[in-house]
Amino acid sequence: MTMQAGGYRALTQSVSQQLATLRTDMPDVMKGFGDLARAATRDGALDKKTKEFIALALGIAAHCDACIGFHVQALVKLGATRAEFEETLGMAIYMGGGPSAMYCANAMAAFEEFSVPA
């Protein structure tokens, strides 16, 4: 999914609506995915915020704007600082080069958008 007009809030809301359809049409698959997400993001040796930073970097590497939106939204809710966020973007650029830099710019826009209360 690529970025759409209206920003990251609009994008995540739109994707959430489509995911609701999938949950209705494919309940077993989507339940399995939800169970996997809860297990993977649970606090353990790494805390939830660290895991969300990893997910953000992978979303950037995969060039997935919806992934960026959802993980940035979670990071803002978890209290991620701009410095933590930008260091994660630096690692994503280091590992992914130019294409990741372009998606890091999108991630920065999402961070700024979600940092302002709706």
C-alpha cells in the first residue's frame, strides 16, 4: 500500500477498514495473524517500543507506507522520542540505501503527523 492523499491517519483508517473486511471474510487467517502479532510484540527480552522500532525499519525496507503508518502511530503512543526515531531511521538508511531514505522521509512525515493530537 502506498501513501495516499490525506496523510497517514487517513491511510491507517482506510487500511483498518479493509482489514475489518478481511477479518469477516477470513476469520481464521486474520485471527492467526493477530495472535502472531500479539505474541511477537509482547514485552520480553526486548520491550514493545524496541520491537516497534524494528518493525518500522522493516516496513521502511519493504517500502510499505501502511506499515510505516501503523508502526509510527504505535511508537508515538509508546512515547518514542524524536531522537530515538531518527536513530532508527539512520539505521534503516544505512541498511537500505537510497530507497530506504525516501521511505524514511515518509516515516518522518508520519511521526510529525501522529505527534499532533487528532
